[in-house]
Amino acid sequence: MSIVKTPQEKKRLSLKRDHPLLAEYPHGFRKSWPRKRRRAQQTFRHKVKQDLNPAKGTMDSAIVERLDPERNRRKKIPKWSSRPLGQVIKEKKERRIFSYRRKKNARLELGDT
């Protein structure tokens, strides 16, 4: 049996612990994330290869000096975490308050009726 007894306590914990899923295809991340990582790595290897091609087979000091390993960096792939249900509801309320009658108020400010 649960330690939480009152409905108010259950609601508070639900808003704190639950995370709504905002994906159209929730299991797509399993395939798309490795694909994104592979694509970033492939782009990085391509850039490095393009930089190294002019120096291929030569020991020209001018070409070697132009090669800067810091110039090509692998692209950072952002990952974002889910937000608690309470925070999502709060943001929706704020957005609703902000956008309430926005179109009508804009027309009134411009003088159009």
C-alpha cells in the first residue's frame, strides 16, 4: 500500500513526478538518435578529409602549417530532457493568458474595428 493517502498529496506528487510525452512517434528516438550521431561523425570525417587532401603525399611546410586541428570540430548534437507535468501546465497557462484576445487587441491598437 502507498504511503501517500490524500488526493491532494497524490496530485502534488503527480505534478512533480510525471513527465508528459511530447513526441508524435515516441519510440522514434531509439532510431533517430544514433542516426543523428552517425551523420555528425560523417560530416566531421568529410571535413577532415577535405583539409588533408591538399597535403597528401607532400611535406610542404606551408600546407602543413595551414592544417589546424581546432578548425574542424564535431558538431554538438543537443539533447533536451523532459519537463515535469506541473511545469508544462504552468507554461500552458502563461501562454494562454498571454495570447488571450491577442488578435482583437492588436486590431484595436491599430484603429481597425
